[in-house]
Amino acid sequence: MTKILLIGITGQVGQELQRTLTSLGEVIGVGRQELDLSQSEKIHQLISEIKPDVIVNAAAYTAVDKAESEPDLAMAINASAPKEMALAAQEIGATLLHISTDYVFNGKSHTPYLETDQTDPLGVYGKSKLLGEVGVRENCDRHIILRTAWVYGARGHGNFVKTMLRLGAERTELKVVADQIGSPTWSYDIATAITQLLTKSRDDSDINGIYHFTNSGVASWYDLAVASFAEARKLGFPLKIEQVLPITTAEFPTPTDRPAYSVLSKTKITAVLNNYPPNWSDSLRKMLKDWKNMT
Ligand SMILES: NC(=O)c1ccc[n+]([C@@H]2O[C@H](COP(=O)([O-])OP(=O)(O)OC[C@H]3O[C@@H](n4cnc5c(N)ncnc54)[C@H](OP(=O)(O)O)[C@@H]3O)[C@@H](O)[C@H]2O)c1
């Protein structure tokens, strides 16, 4: 039976992976308590003890703005830790699946980013994630790097959709950035795509490399907020919101720049998995139903 070590069980994607990966084999999930990724020497020890066939790293330092004032911690978790995982995986011949981000790009493109496009991260978070990719690529032969973007989900940590619904329950008017474009992506769909890739990798070692995966379609944060309110209202979420006003990024300054255009091409993963990612608005509806059932 395939033994899978899942790192980052409390995160949005980690929570979903705990469910989807069981179709592949025995899942041994670890969180920060069992493995603190800022202490890299523990990583090698744990992997050598468990000797998994597959390691899935769903953990990361994801506080994009805070990373600017905590660069050492962001680098330790996002760059040094994945490299340690890769070195340990290589020693035991394991496959390492690592999750990365659209923030490795500068967002100046006007067409969906390909896996082969030039990277150019804008801030500490993106730089740390890019170094993590390099550490994985250079140190583990059997690796898959899945870049995703604009993640939200019912389980795990907070996210844009949950924040909007909390604010929409308190206020009648909200201003939301409308000049950043991406593909909102449900954590469950990411977990499903990862499980499908890993299933495929059991018979096909040529599957190694970088993949882009998001839900299909594009939206601004403003579009996502408006759609979240419309769907949530249909499902009976308590909302006071009456008006959502589109604003520019310049009107909502943050400690670090964000890519203006974050759309990732799904051509490569669609060809490998033989199915196109679900549309973001269909997945948003499913996530909200899932969340509603949980509360
Ligand atoms: N969120 C997005 O919009 C987005 C966009 C593009 C790519 N991604 C990538 O997708 C992946 C999953 O993201 P997510 O949204 O699921 O992240 P998340 O919900 O913020 O979860 C992050 C996970 O990392 C763990 N973690 C953080 N610091 C740790 C440490 N020192 N030791 C051990 N575990 C630690 C967290 O544990 P605790 O619960 O203990 O904090 C949590 O399990 C990441 O690689 C991220 O970079 C995310």
C-alpha cells in the first residue's frame, strides 16, 4: 500500500488533501505540532523515520504582507524546508509533490502564464516560494510542483471569500479592488487535481515537473466579492451588504505589491489529466454550500 506523508494538514488545501489522498493509500498527516518547518533539521529525521512513498507539502508561510517584515521566517518555511524535504525524498526514492504560487510571476503579462514563462516575483513571499521550487527541482528527481492561485475553501484558514462574507454581514457598503485579475480556486479542486496527478505518476515517471492549476475562467477581486454575495444570499447566509464599489489597487495600498494579472494557463495539466478544471463560479457555489452545511 502506498504510504503518503502529508505536511500541512491544518491549511486550506491540506484539509482537503486529507480527504482526497486516501484514494491513493495510507495518509500520515502532520501539522506544525509534529513538524515545525522553521526547524529544518527535524524534516530529514521525520522523513527518514516514516519512509513514505510520496510526500505532499501543503504547508507554507502564506502571510504575503507580513513576509516583508519576517523575511527570515518566510525563507525558512518556503525555501529551506522544501529543499530539506527534497533531499530527504531523494535519499529514499520518494516522490515529492510541492505546492507553489502565481506570485512567482510579476503579473505584467496579458496572456495566461505558461509553466515555462520567466519568473520575476515582486515581494518576499514570491521570492521565498520561487526558491522553494528551485530547492525541490534541483534535489529530488521525482518531483511535481503545482502552482496555483487565489485559493479559498470551507476548511482551514481564512480567505478572501470568508472575509467578504464576514464584512458583508456587518456593513452595507464595501470597496473592493477591481484591477487585479486572476482565477479564484477552490481548495477541494486543487486537492483533487493533486490526487489525480499522483495517481498518474504511479505509472508514468515522465509526469515530473511544474504544472499550473486553478479553476477556469477569470475574475477580479471585485467580481469574486459580488459573486460570493449573490450566491451566499441564495443560500440564506445573513448579509447586510447592499453595495459593492470597485476601486483600484492604488486606492487600497498594501505592504507588498501583488501581480496585476495572475491567470495561469491550464493547457499542460488539462492534457495530462484529460479534463479541464471546473469553472470558478461553479466551484464557488459548491464551496459555499459545503461551508453552509458545516455551520
Ligand atoms: N492561499 C492562497 O491564496 C494561495 C495562492 C497561491 C498558492 N498558494 C499555495 O498553496 C499552498 C497551500 O496554501 P493554503 O492556502 O492551504 O495555506 P494556509 O491555509 O495558509 O495553510 C498553511 C499551512 O502551513 C502550515 N504552516 C505554516 N507555518 C508552519 C510551520 N512553521 N511549520 C509547520 N507548518 C506550518 C500551517 O499550519 P498552522 O495551521 O499551524 O499555521 C497550515 O497548515 C501553499 O504552498 C501556498 O503557498 C496559496
